[in-house]
Amino acid sequence: MAEQAETLRRAPLSRDRVLRAAVALADQAGIESLSMRNLAQELGVVPMALYKHVSNKDELLDGMIDVVVGEIDAPVSEADWKHAVRQRILSARQVLRRHPWAPLAIESRNMATPAILAYLDSVIGTFRAGGFSVDLAHHVMHAMGSRILGFSQELFDATRRAGRSGRTEPTPPAVLPPEVAARFPHVAEIAMAAAHDDASVLGQGCDDQFEFEFALDLLLDGIERLQQQGWASPRRHRKASG
Amino acid sequence: MAEQAETLRRAPLSRDRVLRAAVALADQAGIESLSMRNLAQELGVVPMALYKHVSNKDELLDGMIDVVVGEIDAPVSEADWKHAVRQRILSARQVLRRHPWAPLAIESRNMATPAILAYLDSVIGTFRAGGFSVDLAHHVMHAMGSRILGFSQELFDATRRAGRSGRTEPTPPAVLPPEVAARFPHVAEIAMAAAHDDASVLGQGCDDQFEFEFALDLLLDGIERLQQQGWASPRRHRKASG
DNA sequence: AAGGTTAGGTGTACGCCGTACACCTGTCAA
DNA sequence: TTGACAGGTGTACGGCGTACACCTAACCTT
């Protein structure tokens, strides 16, 4: 009867429950402490039970990515492709900020999951509806890179690794040590300027959202200019000059 | 005496030898098969011997990154910041293409290594010498993101995981299956167009180098325009609108 | 030459990981 | 009633990073 009590206490497992629990665990404990064993424990179940619902850990990660990408808002219907894409991407960014482990997870998988394909397809559709040629839409998608999913891959982003650590501590007061500043004067100059306002070290003390929108608009403006000029591929699909 | 023979046969270990062996192993066998044990075996040594030269695996990875970044050419001295930066970045790209594991490794570390800081400092210096304000240089560096190091993070890049697999097989002939094409028509359309020329699936069948330069020039042109307009930060370091 | 310090390679062991495989049990269709 | 099967269990294996104690040869000092 103790067994029955246990069995009743917890809802039956399902692929969906497994994936959501995995996302929640990665969100709050960090992706590096998401193991099959930890996840099973979280669900009150023995590790091997998970394998009845996901075939292995890689597939678990793929599923988690799909859960996250599925949270991105549906496309807004706007006449203007530029604003439509911009808004969609900023919405994607909001989602990814809730799941700091997701960018790295997405980049380290090497095939697109269905949810990501659907998202990309939808964004391409917006470009095409805005009058982009297939080629231009293609190149533009490449140019956007991961930014299309709402994350710029900053070279170093501490928030990507641990779960809540980025949010609770406002910013470690670790201004760069003087001997570092001496060796890298231009980096120091930028860090110094950024520190006036907010915090300390490059990439942490500056306004992420502003930087993201700055780059996004830089790209969108450039793209708009190409499209208005009736851009045609200068050298279509030939191997470029090394 | 057998021991002596062994000891003589191999060069003595050193941090540098360890790092270079690690890079070579990752290059040819893929980053996922770089373990302390494999690396030690490659060097004809017991695993724990490595810890006399690197303090742990994370630090090993940092060292490997420094080795790779150290391979990037010195900056060209040109009057024109745009060409100088462009050439430097394309040089970085050449290097990173020899070490397909490096982009992911770089992104997953969360602090800058000395070699990377030196590289970034040098690039910032080029912008500053070209007349950029500190703020504009700062934002521009963010906008370039990892592209400054020569890799766009394509959403899915198969070459990043395995070692030589990307090079030997020209391209798996896996055109996307028809039911996928039906669900994602815009993706299919692009894949189809790209397949005319080279190969198959999105991100694999298209010309990486072209896409990279397309995005790079898009950014550089936009940056040039801002700089020529005497760009000043519209809202300096205030939290941007969500 | 003698003795102590130390840099660097060795061997063993621990706890974690993913997961193969055999097993049990409750549910439901025939 | 029976038998298939979906789904949770238990054990076990090989691989991982690495702590810790140990050995050994080179070198510096007296």
C-alpha cells in the first residue's frame, strides 16, 4: 500500500511531463546539473524510467529546445516585414532570457528540431511576403544567424551557464584588475565608460537589451537597403574567394 | 632499463606540449573524444600526469583556445579601418576553420582568455584609430559578436562536432524528405534553390564563405554609415525598452 | 660526496555520468 | 481466463574528472 500511495501521489509520467520538468530543472539549477539521475529524482522516479519516454539524453535536449521554441509568440500580422520580423525576434529574445541555457543547447545540437524549423519557416515567410527573392531571403537568414532566435552570441556571457546566478547577484563588483587594464588599454577604455553607468566588466556591465537592438537594427537597416535596391546575388553560389 | 628507454623515447611533458597535443586530438578526433584519459594515452603518459601541467579540464580548454587564437595573423597596418578589420576577421576565420571545435568551445567558456582579450583589444584599437568614439566602438564590437573571431554561429553546423567528418564526406545526399518539405515550404524553397548548385540541406548545401562575407559586409557597411554620420549614442546606457 | 628539496610521472580509488538488459506489475482486449 | 503490453524497477558496466598518496630522479646547498 505504501507503493500505491506513492504511485497515486505522483501524476503518471509522460514525455511532456519529462520535458517540462527538464526545462524547469535546467532553468533553476543550470544546464550542467541536468542529469538523467537528477531529473528522475525530481520526478520521484528511477532514472531508467525516463527512457520509456525519451530515447536518450540528446533526444531529451532536442525536446527541451522544442518546448522553449514553442513558447515564442505567433507571428504578428503586419504589412511591414521589418517591424514584423523585429517584433518576432524581440519576442523570441524574451523567451530565451527565461531559459539561459537554451542558446548554448541550441548551438551544440547540429540538426534543427521541428519547432525550430517551423519558426524559421515562418520568419522566411515574412521576408518572402515582403517581396524578398528566395536568394536574398536565404542570405539574410544566414546573416541574422542565431540572432533570429533572439540571442546574440556574445563572446562571453556568464548568464548562460548557471541558472539563477545571473539574476540574483546584480553584478559582481570585479572591475578589471589594473595589470589587465594596462595590457589591454582599449578594452579597459570601453569597460571604464560602461562602468560609469551600470557595472563592471565587458559584456556584463553594459545594457544587453540595448546592444541587442543596436545590432538588430543595424542588420535590419542594411537588409532594407539591399531589398529596396532590388538586390541580386552578385555571384550566385560559387565558392567565394578564400 | 625498459623504463629508461620509455622515458627517453618521449619528449618531456610541458604545458605547451599538452596543449598542442590536445588541439591536435580535438582537430582529428573531435572535441567529444578529448578526454584527459585519451589525451594522456596520446602522450604516452598516465592521466594524472597531465594535472602537473594544467590544473583541470576547464583550464585545459582555456589553454587550447589560447593556442588557436594565437594562430590568428597579426593585424595588417592599413589606413582604412574597414579593410583592416575585414582582413583580420577573414584571417581569424581561416584559423577557426582548421579547428572546427573551437567556436563551441569558445562560446561555452564564460571568461575571456588572455589571447582573446589581446585580439579583441587589437580590433578595438583599429576602430579607435579609424575615428570611432569609445561608445560606438563598444556597440560595434557587440554587434559583431562572435563574428569578430571569424565564426558566425550558424544555427546548425554539422562541422562543429566531429573532427574530419565535415571534410571527407563532401555532403550527405540527404535532401529533405518530402513530408518535411510540405510542412516547411519556405525552408524547402531555399534548400531547393541552394541545391541547384552544390548540395542538399540548409546550412550544408550553401557556400559558407559567401554567407559569411555577405553578413560581414552587411555589418561593415552599416557600421561605416553610422561612423560617417558621426553617430552618437541616442540613449546612453539606459536600460532599453523591453 | 651527503643530504634535503622539489618537479614531475604513477597507481589507486571515489563518485558521477549515460544507458543496456532483464525483470516485475498493473491494465485492458480477446 | 489469459496473454500482450505499457511503463516503472534494479543491477551492472564502462567511461569520465580528479583527489591523494606515492615514487624517483635531478638539482642545490653545505
